[in-house]
Amino acid sequence: MAICKVWISLLLALAVVLSAPAARAEEAAAAEEAAAAPEAVLTLHADNFDDAIAKHPFILVEFYAPWCGHCKSLAPEYEKAAQLLSKHDPAIVLAKVDANDEKNKPLAGKYEVQGFPTLKIFRNGGKNIQEYKGPRETEFTNFLEVAEKLRSDYDFGHTVHANHLPRGDAAVERPLVRLFKPFDELVVDSKDFDVSALEKFIEASSTPKVVTFDKNPDNHPYLLKFFQSNAPKAMLFLNFSTGPFESFKKAYYGAVEEFSGKDVKFLIGDIEASQGAFQYFGLKEDQAPLILIQDSDSKKFLKEQVEAGQIVAWLKDYFDGKLTPFRKSEPIPEANNEPVKVVVADNVHDVVFKSGKNVLIEFYAPWCGHCKKLAPILDEAAATLQSEEDVVIAKMTRPRMTCPVSSMSRVTPPSTSSLPAERRSPTRAAGRPMRLSTTSRRTRRLPGRRRPRRRRNRLPRSL
């Protein structure tokens, strides 16, 4: 057991000593002092190699060549590591072999040395031999870069004693990044030190596999990350306090495991706690239990009155591309005779795209103060232009309805888009709100009006 602990400490200690260039300036004085001391690194050759391996139960051997630039760079760091690890209880021995020396070349061939420097670990008298796979300087630098970038959201640290950490036992065979979390599997590891890979690993591992939408404030940070993500989202809504909640939960979590390799995030929500989400997505309580998917293009897929046994099959149909997007729409107005035409999802193509007319459409929200101020201006402009048969001024509520046109699906009220008759793709109006003059039809800006700030990364209203 003692040897196992030595193995862990060796790898992580070397990771720090050999891979911390930022600490070199601070260690300059110590290096000068060490230069005057006897070498801590054993020098081995063909005559004493076998005896040294048999004598030490654990020894790290560097095969080097005097002409190798990397070997020259490693030498002072390797010596410092040897001095540090010689104080370990039990001591860890570091040694070196000049593989360029003719009498030592048989050793290099025996242990398959194909480049310099090569580090090999010999245990139990040479019965167990492994190549050292500690991190290079770039890997440690990458870890520091990610830590600096994300330290406001996560706590970062490093250790040379993995056995001091939860689950830190002999299973740690090389330096790694270990993430601790209070949910799911509690501990998860990554051995990929690429910056992008580390960030993706942290992002994917730092939220539960299934985010819970209830009244527990501890879940709020995970809800924020869930709704801020651009990844596809699957959401199961039901009543947590009544009905067969446990059977739904078991089926849903089973589905999450089955589709764990898919690029989708999962949420389970209590109807009582998620009224804001219901309002945002245009859902009704009598549709529950329901499962809703919103993909990365904001298309939505809905299965209302879903049964626990239908969840897996329905999700499979989604991943196989067999589902038709769900479109929420208010009823088409029976009378649409006002100057400003009312557009809903079910008639947007007829009123806007198939009319052959020049269309100016406003996206608004009934609760928006800026929209309320713009309403009389839009009414005035529409009344003035009512005699123009090739002009339509319309309005459409957001976000209560789904716009089937992708270029119009992500707008923040109040927003306006114009569709000239000769083009069928909308152009979003830029700048501050405009007023149409009732006498000249020319436009002028409203003085002192500034474009409202766009809200980003918000949970559904009333959360």
C-alpha cells in the first residue's frame, strides 16, 4: 500500500516540479544552492543498472543524450525534483542513463527508448515497468489559463498528494483534473489538458444530468445555466405532489441515461414552481404531464398528456428527426379591419409573405412600456398609409407566439422588420424608434428616445 501512495505522489509531484515555469524565477536562489550540493539524481550505466533497479522498489529513470536540447532543459528541473522527492517517506529515487554512450545502448534497446528524453518507472525490482506520462509544460499552463478564466465561478487548486483527496487512491495513475460536485456521481475526472476540452469538461460536468425546476433555492444556479445554454433542451413538466411522480421520474432518468451521448440538456419541472416557464412557452396546466423540446434553432416539439412509458420512444423519434415542430399561436382574428393588422403564427405567411405587398411588422409584448409608447405612433402611421394598397403595417406579439420564420424568431420587443414586395426576406429596422409624418410620409427620429437595452440570458419571467 505504501508503494501505491508513492506512485501517486511521484506523478503529481513531478507534475508540479517539472511543469511550473512561473515558479522558476522564485527558485533561482535555491537552484544556485542546489548546484553546489551533491547530485540527488543517480547516474546509472550498464554495469550498475540492474543492481540499482533491484535495490529500489520504486525508481524513475531518465534515458537521455548529451546533445539533446530537451534533455538539457530538463536536467535542472529533474535534479530539483530528485532533491524534493528524496525527502519523501519512503524516499523516491530519480536516476539517469546516458543512452548515447555505446556501452549503454543495449539498455536503450532493451527498454525501447525511441526518443530523448524518455522517462520510465521501474517498480518491484523491475517487474513492473511503465513510461512516465506526466503533463508537459503546455498542459500545466493550459490548466492555469482555464483556472484564471473561470476562478470567479469555481474553486481551483492542485496537490501532489492525490491520496488526500476523496477517491484519491491507487486508481490515479497520471496527472488529471478532478472535479467535485454535490450531485450525480460526485467526482468526475478528465485527462485532457487542452484549454477548449477543459472548458467543455467543466461546463458539461458542473450541472446535474437532470436539472430540477422547483422551489428549492439551491437549484437556482443550475436553472440559470440551463436556460442560458444554447444547447437543445428537453423539459418534462408535471405535478410533483400528486399523481405518479415517482414512475415518471424513474422513466425520465432512465431516458436521460439512454440518450446521454446526445447533445441535449434535460430538466424536470414542477408545475407549481414553473409558472414563468409555462407563460414563456405558451403552455397550459391541463396539458401536463408534458414534455417539451426546444432545439438550438428555437424550434419546439411538444408531447402533451404524455405517459411515463412513452417518454423514451418520443425522445427517440425526436433524435431520429420524425417529429413535427410545435407552433404556438393565438387564434386568427375573425375581423382584422383595423389599420394595423394583427398577425399570429398561423396567418403570418398569408398576411406577410404571400400578400405581395410592402410590409412593416412590429414585434411587441403587452407588458413592454416602450411598446405601449410606440402603439399610437404605429396607429397614426397605419391610418395615414391605409389608402396605399401595396403597404401593410402589422403587429405580432412576442414571446407568446412562435414565429415560423427563423430570421424573425429571435427578436426582443419592441422590434420592427420591413419586407419589401420584391423581396421575401425581412430586414430588421435599425436605430431608434421612428415616426412617420402624417403630411410628408418622410421619417424623422423622436428626439431624446434611445433604443431600449436588449435583455439577454434571462430565466422565463416571474422566476
